[in-house]
Amino acid sequence: MIAALNTGSGKTLIGLLLIKWISALEHSKDKLIVFLVPRVALVEQQAKYIQDNTPLRVLRLAGALDIELNDRIRWARRLKQCDVLVMTRKFFLQV
């Protein structure tokens, strides 16, 4: 889903409600939810909002990381420890 609305119109709430709904579906168990944002500053903001309002485990992905992008073993371990990935579009295109 893509939500392009004006500032203050409720995109974050819409995203949160959608994430809650998807995570509650039986066929969504053990699947990752990806939340893309346009700027690095929004990664922290949106991830905190999701963490504060759901029991889901959130992983923030933007900028420099402590692991190589091609290190599959460490990525597999890291991804098993989260339910939601919050990242910039640019980071998503690098992965």
C-alpha cells in the first residue's frame, strides 16, 4: 500500500493500523512487514511510533550499518529477530 497525503493528515496512523491488521492475520505469521520512509530522520520517528503502539519487534535500517550487506548469515539472524523493518527507500534499493 502507498499512502501519499499531506502533512498531518494521518499517514502514520494509517500505516500503524495497517501494520497491526496485517500482523494479526494467520497467514502473515513469520513474515516481515516493510515500512518505507523518504528520509533517514523518519526511520527513527516511525520505528519508535510502531514500537510504542504495538508489541512488534522493529528493526531500523538506514545509513551505515555494522554488518555488510552481502553477509547472508548475519542478515538472516538479524531478520529473525524482528517483525517490522523501517527503512529509507534508498536503503531498500541497496539491499
